[in-house]
Amino acid sequence: MQALSYSRIRALDDGDFARTQRQRKVLETTLNKALKSDVTQLPKTISSIAPMLTTSLTKTEMMSLGTSVLKSGISLEQQRFPIDGYCKSEIIDDIWYLKFDEEETVNQMIDYLFFDIAPKPKDPLF
């Protein structure tokens, strides 16, 4: 519960950027902890967290997916979009918006997801 509260704080640091960074940190820490756990503990873990989840997955599907993840040896890689320099913040009617170059951002996401090309920040476009 503390991790969830920590990840949801909005009125600190750099606003939404800092909040999403905290969310990614919580997810990364959770995944790393899960990857270090014993696969025999998975049923107990799923049974304890299932009541707090809203998902279309059954407990059996969660078990299967969890077992695959634990055995895979995966690592977490993350990237925030839009990339710095391709966006700017703007307040309209007292609401904060992030305006970005949509076409460039889509191309960067495609390159990152399908071709393993990391985007590079640049000076602001706007």
C-alpha cells in the first residue's frame, strides 16, 4: 500500500514526469523482487494479490504467465515517450498539457519497440 501511495503522489518535484518515474520504479522493484522469488511461492502470492486486481486473467492463467516470467530470466527495459526536445508543456485554462510532435513520437516508438533503436533527446522543437 505504501508503494502504491508513493507512486501516485502528484504535487512534488517535476509533476507528472516525477510521478511516472516513481511508478516505473515501483514496477521495476516489484518485478526484481518477483524474479528473485521461488516459483513454488507463486500460488500463495497470486492468491494473496488476486483480490486486489481487476483482470480478465484467471488464477490459472496468472500462474502460467507468472511461471513463464520467473523461468525466463528477463530484465526490465524502460523508456519514456515523448522524448525530451520533442514536446513542451503548456497550461490551458489552468490545466497542464504536454504537447508533442505526434508523428515523430510514433516513429520513435516504432524504432524503439521493433528495431531496438533508442531515441535521443534534443533541443526543444517548439
